[in-house]
Amino acid sequence: MDVTESDARRTLHRVFGYEAFRGEQEAIVDHVVAGGDAVVLMPTGGGKSLCYQIPSLVRSGTGVVVSPLIALMQDQVDALRALGVRAGFINSTQDFDERRSMEAQFVAGELDLLYLAPERLRLDSTLALLSRGEVSVFAIDEAHCVAQWGHDFRPDYLALSVLGERWPDVPRIALTATATAATHEEITRRLGMPDAKHFVASFDRPNIQYRIVPKADPKKQLLSFLEEEHPGDAGIVYCLSRNSTEKTAEYLCRNGIEAVPYHAGLDAGTRAAHQSRFLREEGLVVVATIAFGMGIDKPDVRFVAHLDLPKSVEGYYQETGRAGRDGLPSTAWMAYGLQDVVQQRKLIQGGEGDESFRRRAAAHLDSMLALCETVRCRRAQLLKYFGQEPAQESCGNCDTCLTPPESWDGTVAAQKLLSTVVRLKRERGQKFGAGQIIDILLGRKTAKVIQFDHDQLSVFGIGGELTEAEWRGAVRQLLAQGLIAVEGEYGTLVLTEQSGPVLGGGREVLLRKEAPKPASRSTKGERKAKPQAAAGAELAPEAVPVFEALRAWRGARAKEQGVPAYVIFHDATLREIATVRPDSTSALGGISGLGEKKLATYGEGVLEVLATFGEAGTTAAPAPDPAPASDRPPLESSAPAVVPAARASSAPAVPSAPDGDPEFDWDEEPPEYE
Ligand code: ADP
Ligand code: ZN
């Protein structure tokens, strides 16, 4: 296999300009080049595309890529063409002539790669077309779409098993970032690939910093997170409901951050326009429901923020995985609070589906809550969830590693809280939500407390040793641990089977101390001090103006050609150029990400930009004045976040809703799960 092996590596250098394969890539490429079938599990950003692109280039014929995302095919093909790869697609966005021309190119053997949507591939006419040309490999991207119980299920994927029947000699490679064993098994079975070799890459994404902060005033917290750590950066903010995506996007815009909403309720034109802006502009924030993201391979998404709790660890991992595909430092940030737990539990109880569906949903939620409440390394917990052994027990790049949370003995607090619930039920026949219970514990004579005579209860005022925020944290954690439960439309608190031992003194309760403020500030220094990958190192100050000049040059090229900036060069490539400052075309060829075609197309332009800075290492460069040269204020410039009090305790009562919890400002409409 020596000959093809070096063919593959030569293609990697020549076309893509990369030094070496990453992780499992080489083994996968070798296997497929040699004609074997493969099922590939790799996290988002792991480098799946090369696994089928290189075999397509090395083997004779055209690689046919099945991808569910028509809207992204143009960008994928543009990116490949920029590398000198003969790529094309056939889909409904083309007119008749374009389609005919693409078909002719395929039949004539003039295409290295052809992208098709599954609904087109299954048509007899398409299968007949493919029979008239030569297919080198079938790549089935987003292969988890074949999984019937998964959230991305697409019935057209079920028809893809025909490929193995009609083309038994053409290797097939199915790729996904969805990691569960069940999905893996379903892909193998439904696509009819029993003999495929399975490749499971490490799911670790070391350049992503995971942080989960207590939710107080989520929009404000988000704003200070963005202002302090990601000014001018592109990113995605996930919310559960359509309404809150729109409100949050408006709020960010009002505060000087360019943001657009994205959800399934917007018309197709608006959605497409917002997605296209996200891909093409630098530094746009998309506030979206989970309808946004699959297949978005923008490499420089610097952060993914969650304002609501995702309903499973799988979802969380897939969404956060959209950050930092280019390997540069990125943040996965989430604000999570009591109302998230209450809302999700209610959704499961009141949702559709049979008992086993509800049980599965509850188990997913429990794993997600365990991740939120852990006092240990979040990365280690994530990897273990996906059945992988973390390299270390402490990664040093998540909030619990950077600022280890303290725990405290919450047994007495839990008992006080549970007894309040018990008293209300036994003595009054009432159930209330967390807000009223906490007011009782704190001895607050609110209108609603007086209305119901709750100041007469023996438990009134017994919880003065904790603050309101601490009580809310305690309720949240008890919910997460299943020591208390929520019920009904108003999210009233009720006991569970496990509450008994706590009340009886037979069970200790360990609680995590609530951080007085989000952990963001303490981690900033570490972020700077801790380069992740080679490409992730902070730029030296003298390289910053060079990088910015290159970015501006790249922006102009992208605009001319109507393609996203990353199609010209990734940030990582520009950073390396700005740092190394090559002085000749051949020196430029040594930069990662600069293959033959890009060197020929852009080499001179890059050298011209560099020439304006004089020689590397001299001081001939323009004075490095970061203010005008950079659109990013230095990290340290902003003031620490001030987290406002969670809630005004004197909120007026709602007399007609005895169980209502006025603090929970639910959206009227259901969350969007698509
Ligand atoms: P995935 O499809 O798995 O999410 P991609 O195929 O989009 O990931 O690759 C993620 C990023 O990593 C891309 O920017 C790609 O150019 C880069 N990349 C992939 N393989 C390599 C490699 N061997 N060397 C350098 N960069 C790579
Ligand atoms: Zn960690």
C-alpha cells in the first residue's frame, strides 16, 4: 500500500497545504483509498472532510458526497475550488442548464467531487446518471440523519442502502459527530454496511473552554461575557424559544453587538440571509434555536453560548462543537439556573410521547444536569459520557479546573426546605413554587406571604443563614439530584421517594457553593497564559497589526469573489503568516493551509501586504498601535461584570394564581426542538 499512502500524503501537502494528517485521518484515508468501507465518528471540527476528499482525489473517478444541507453546498464547493479541486453539486437551486452542465462534467470524468442531497440521490434518474460515470467513493455525511429516533432524522437517508447494492465495489464512508453507541449501530445497520471498519476519534476538543455559570440575569451576563472576552468575534447564542432568540438579538444590537435571530418560524428568505451573513461577515452573532447549525462549517466561530439548558449532553456537545473548528481558543459558555430545571422537567412531564419516551428524555436531562452540577472537570465528564477515557482527570481548561468549586454540607438546608414543602401540604393542603418557599424560609412578609398567612407557619424565617441566591442554588441542585421534584403548570415543588431519607436524617446532601459571580474573570488570565495548540497561541504584539492588515486584505478578496473570508484563508493560516512573515513564495509555501493553488492565486498578494511591514524582526513596521489597527479592544479593558440581584423580593403578588411563581417569566410559546 506504500504507493497510495504516499499519494494520499502528497495530496494533503499539495492541495490542502497541510503538514500532516490528524489523529485517525490517515488510517481512515488509507482504508478507504484501498477500497474499504468505513464508519467514522469524529467530533465537529475533528477533520472529517479530508477523510473523503482525499480518497476522492486519489482514487479514479468522482467522489459522490451525500449531504443534507443544500444551502451550504455552494460554500463547500467554493472552498474546494479555491484549492484547485474540481468540485460541483447538483441541487434544486440550479437552473436546468447548470444542472445539465454538471451532469455532463460528471459523465466525462471531469469532477473530483460531486455533492448531492439524499432526496435527489434516491431518484432513479440520479442513480442512472451515476451509472453513466465513474464513482470513486460514496461519502455519507451527517450519517446520524439515518437514525430514526435521533433529532435530525431524515427519511431519505433510509434509501441510501441502495448504494451498496448497486455499487458493491465502490467504497462507502459514513461520517457523523453524533457519538452514542446506539446511533453508531443504527448507521451501520440501516446503511447496510456490516463489513465497514469503525473509526472512533477522540472526542476531546482541547481548544474549547467549557464554562457553566449560575443564571442570574442571563442577557446581561451574556453581554458582559461577549464584551469582556469576545468583542468583535463571531459566535452562536442558543435559546430554546423563538421569542427569546428575537428578544436577545435585539438586546445585543441595542448594546452595540451585531446580532441576528434564526429560528424555524422565520421565512426561508430571512433564514437564508441571516445564515449567509453569518458565514460571510466577520464578527456577527447569531441568536438561534437549535434549528441553526448543522453543517455550518465556519471555522472561526469563537464562542457558543447557551442561555437555556440543552435537553441532552449529546445536543450540548454537538452545539458547543461548532466553536473553534480552526483549533484556535474558543469558549463554550452557558448560563444555567433553577428555572431551566423546572421548565425542562415540566416539558417532559407534559410532553407528548409514551412512558418510555419520557423516561429516555428524563435520563438525558439527568445527565445534562449532572454535567452542570459537577464539582469535577467538565471535559473529563463529557468524555466519560461518550465512553472515552480522558487523558487527565483535570483538563485545566474548564471552569471547574480553573476555579475549583467548593462544596458544603447542605443536609440541614435541604431538611428545612423539604419540611416547608411538607408543612404547606399537610397543614394547608397547598403546593407552591420555589419563589414562595424561599420567601417563607427567608421570613419575608411579601404580599403573597401575608395573603396566605404563611408568616404563621412554624418554618417561617428558619432559613436566614442563606441568601436568596444560595437558596435558589440549593433548590436547583436538589432538583438535579432528584431529592425534590416539580409538578404541574406552575412548577410547584413536591417531595420524591428520595426526600424521605433526607428528612429523616439518614442521608447527607452535598451541595456546590454558588460562585458569587460568573467565573469568567478569573479565567481570562489563564486563557492568555495557556496556548492550546500551536495555532492557538496568542499573537505576539508585533504580529497583531500584520494579522489585521492580512485580515483586511482577505476581506477585500472575499468581497470581490462573493465567498466567505475563510474560503480564502483561515484565521489560523493568517496568524501563522503574521508570525513567521515569510519573505518569498517558497517560504510562504511552508505555511499550513497554503496548498499549490492558493499559493499561485494569493501568494503575491500576501507578500505585498507583508512588504508594507518591512522585514520580520526589524522595527521598520508601522508603529504597532493596536487601537486603530485592531477592531478588538484589549481583553483587559472592560470592567468586571456586575451581576444584578436575581429578583426583587417585593415583586407584586398575583392574587389569582395561588401556585404561580411570578419570577418565572415563561415564554408563551413552546420551545423549539427540531
Ligand atoms: P468536521 O467536518 O469534522 O467538523 P472539518 O473537516 O471541517 O471538520 O475540519 C475542521 C478544520 O480542521 C478545517 O478547518 C480543516 O481545514 C482543518 N483540518 C482538517 N484536517 C487537518 C489537518 N490534517 N491539518 C490541518 N488542518 C486540518
Ligand atoms: Zn477541566
